[in-house]
Amino acid sequence: MLKNDWFIMCSEVIGEFKSVTKRFGTIVALDGLSLKICRGINGLIGPNGVGKTTAIRLSLGLIKPSAGNAELFGFDCWNKSNDIRSKVGVLYEKFAFYDHLSGLEQLKLMTKLKGVSVSLVEIKELLKLVELDASAHNRRISGYSAGMRQRLGLAQALLGSPELVFLDEPTSNLDPLNRAKILELISFLNKEQDISFLISSHILSELEKICDNFILINKGKLLRQGTLEQMFDKSDITTFIVKVQPAESVEALLKNEEYVETLSIIDNSLHVAVRDAELFKRRLPLLISQAGASLDEMGIVKPDLEAVFKSAVEEVQKN
Ligand SMILES: Nc1ncnc2c1ncn2[C@@H]1O[C@H](COP(=O)(O)OP(=O)(O)OP(=O)(O)O)[C@@H](O)[C@H]1O
Ligand SMILES: [Mg+2]
């Protein structure tokens, strides 16, 4: 089921895609995609190859939509890309540096190419902010580790005080500790400097912690958009933990129930993921009595973004 009528709790809409289609030859990368980018931290999620990077490149005016239009800050992304570029920063999925330059030289060069005025002191402050050691500033980028390159990429995206920063897989090369630090930094920049972000990532547990607005796309189309709560509300899979004795006899009966997705016994409790929570709640007393069992306790596990993602994508794949 496609949820087009999604109500978005956006404090301020700073970008919008209106039925954007992008074709590369016969490949349809975006297929009438409509979405809103909010002031704050936006998480762009979806399986591999569904158009996330294409949507980011289109927002930056690097590619022209085949149909529909995209706007950022009220400017058309294709026709007014120059007005947009001074307001945005980007960390590309596969970013390349001038490897023979030092980190400091790379940022000085990018300052010129971007046409922004950033002093040497400000560049060094940025490098400090992303925790790129002073000892690395004058070393060639070719000798940087993957994590150091990622940090330099983030510093580059922040050059010239952008209002909105696109981060395509910003933590993909980082170990868990460094990933956590980058996420903290993104939150800090949003709160303290009012910089908005659009982050594409497959690490949903991380996005869940920092994003205000989520955009879930599949095959170039919007599936769901909204706050974390709104994403959950529309989740069709609910997991219940049922403390029942004996759990095995109720489990055996639940196996035949059509709306049950997964079933397991953990620490003597039944963990039941169901597609229709109301029907499950109505049927459970009957099944417990049929099994001659007794109910001690029942609770709901709040689904995580991963579960929402899985059920939403599987649902359209079935149709
Ligand atoms: N320049 C291009 N030429 C041809 N096809 C392209 C081009 N760019 C993207 N595509 C195709 O468009 C579709 C969407 O690609 P895109 O890179 O936007 O996906 P994605 O959601 O970012 O995937 P991932 O999660 O793997 O990064 C894919 O089928 C891809 O092969
Ligand atoms: Mg991508």
C-alpha cells in the first residue's frame, strides 16, 4: 500500500521533490518521486539501487530531471543550481580527493572552487571539529586511512557555512567509536549552528538516534515519510512478548494462524510478530484456552526503523 497522504511534522520545509522522474537510458532511477526535506536532520533510506544517490545528485543540480521538478530553498535545483550551491555542502558516496595534496591544501583548493571565502584559521577550526589530528594537516591525503578521508570529506562538506549538508553514507568507512563521534558532531552542528542535514545511510539504528524526519524510498518512489513515531504508526508488523505457560502449546497453535509472521520462545516467553495486531489480540485468549495454558503477562516491543523498513519494502514487493 502506498502512503501518499503522509502528514509531515516539519518545522519548516526547505526542499521539495514534486513527481521527479530520472531516467538513465532505459533505467528509471527515480519514478515520480515526491518528498519533503525539513529543517533539521533528514534520513534518506531505502534498499540498494532505489535512487538515493540519484536524488542527492539531482538536488545539487548535477543531473537534470527527466520529468517533474525539485526545489531547495525555493530555487529550482536544475535551473538555479548556482543559487543553491552556495547554501549547501556535500559528502559524496564515492568521493575523490586530489591525493597528492595535503588535507589543508585540499580544503584551501575546494574553498576556491566553491567560491566561498574561508580563512586558514577557519579551515583549521573545521579540521579540529572533525578531529583530524594537526599532525595530518600537512600530510599527503594518499597516506590517510579510510576514516581520515571520511573526516576530511566531512570538513570539506562544511566549508563556507552551508545551511544544508548532504551526506551520502557518511559513516560507511568508520569503526563503531568513530561512527558514534561523527553522529554526535552532526547533532551538535544541527543544534548549535542550525545546519540541516540529509543523510543517506543503511545503518538505520544510527539514523534513528539523530534524525527528525525520515524519507523511505523504494524503486525510485516514496514509500513513507515522517517522524520516527509516524513511521512506526504505519508499521504493519507488531511484535508481542507473551508470558504464557506452557509456551510451547500456545506456540503450536499460533503456527497455524495466518497473520503470524515470526514466532520464537526466548526465556520462556513467546515472541510473536504479527501483521494484524487487533486480530491477534482477539484470537489470543481463545488460543490460550484451547491450549489449556495460562497468561501471566503481555507486552509490545516497539518496532525499530529496521522493522518498518523491512515490512514496508516487502509489502510493495508482494504487490
Ligand atoms: N549515471 C548513471 N547511469 C546509469 N544508471 C545509473 C546512473 N546513476 C544511477 N544509475 C542507476 O539508477 C539506479 C539508482 O541508483 P542510485 O545510485 O541512486 O541508488 P542508491 O539508492 O544510492 O543505491 P545504494 O544504496 O547502493 O547507494 C540504479 O539502478 C543505478 O544503476
Ligand atoms: Mg547510493
